[in-house]
Amino acid sequence: DDSGDVDAQELFKAVEMLEIEISLDEIEDMIKAVDNDGSGSIDLDEFTGIMAVMFAMNKQEEADDSDDEVIDYRSGEEIVAELMFASGLYDPCHVFPEAMRWEGAKQLASNPALRTGYRILSNLEKNGSLSDKHLGVVKRVMGFLGWDKRTIRKQCPVTARQLLKALLGFSQISGPSVSEDGGGDLGPEELQLEARLSSVEVPEDDQAILDQAMLWLFRGVPLRLEEEEET
């Protein structure tokens, strides 16, 4: 309509021409998720982001009939190396070893690492789309937190905001109770660890924030036995 913005009806007509299977209600929900000013329409930057989400969702739907595993079976070190491609990032298990749990060389679950990943991710200024390397970590994390394979295929977050919303529904992320006097469910050593991790430095740009958050989330989930056998 020459306004410079795109509303739900206009976007729905556009995706129909691209043969992307998505309903008007889903488009309206997506616009609400990225519509920072509450106008009910999106500008060019928001349009670019939402189209990336829809293409990702369409790709996910095409894979729904597959019986393939949703878990990424690459070794942990391969995943970490890919996420650390950007300069200035670090592997949490090297810089904050006290936040990790290990059984010999096997990585165990670490709720402090998961919570730190969530806190870093919440510092994103824009709602970025998750790349394939991020989605591999997200599927691991959501599977560990309790989603089954079908739920992961159908509801796997494809943007940072979707991931933040999904993660907050789990007690491992929302955290243990801490009373005003510093008590609650945490002992003295755990309180000290939480205090230190709460001040973990956040990268300056959104891409680095996303990658660093994924590194923390990845280090918060255990390496499965079947993954050890595969790698």
C-alpha cells in the first residue's frame, strides 16, 4: 500500500506466491514477536528476519516425515570449534571450569552453565535467526530439558526470542530459590558460583552474544552415551 511497511495480510499474500505453507494466524504471531513498536506491521529489517524464520519453518516441516535423529552426532569438540569461529569467544569449560561437571572425560549436566547461557542470550538487542550450527545445539538442549523428538521437530525455536521463551519454562533455567538472607536451595559454594557467573562478561555484538550463549548452553548438557559410541 506504499506505506513502507508490511502488515499480516500483505505478508500472507507474499508467502502464498512463494508457496510457503503457513497460516495467517501464524504470520500474525510472528509479526507480534518482531514488531517492536506495536504498529501491527513490520519494516524492512523486521521483514528480512521474519522471512528467514518462515523459510526455516518450512524447511523443518519438510523434514517432519523423516525418521532421522534430531540429535547432532558430531563430537563435542567439533561443535565447540565451529561456535568459536568468531574471534574473542571462549570455551566456558576452560575459563570457568568450576561451572562444569565431568565424570572423567564425560561431560555431565550443569544447570549453572545453562543459566549463564540464558543470561547471555537475553542481552541480544535484536531478534536474530538461529543458524544450522545453533540449531544443532538447541536440539540437544531441548532434548535434555525434556522435549521428545516430535516436539523438537514441530516446535524447535528458530529465532533467539523463541529460544528465550522456550528455555524460561524449565526449572533448570529459571533457577533454584534464593532467600533474602542468601539461603534457599543453594549452599555457600553454589551461591559463590552463581555470584561469579552472574557477572560473566557479555560480548559486544549480537552475533558474538548468540555464539557465546550457545557455547554455555552446549556445556550445560550431558554428552549422551550413544553419542560417545558414534564419535
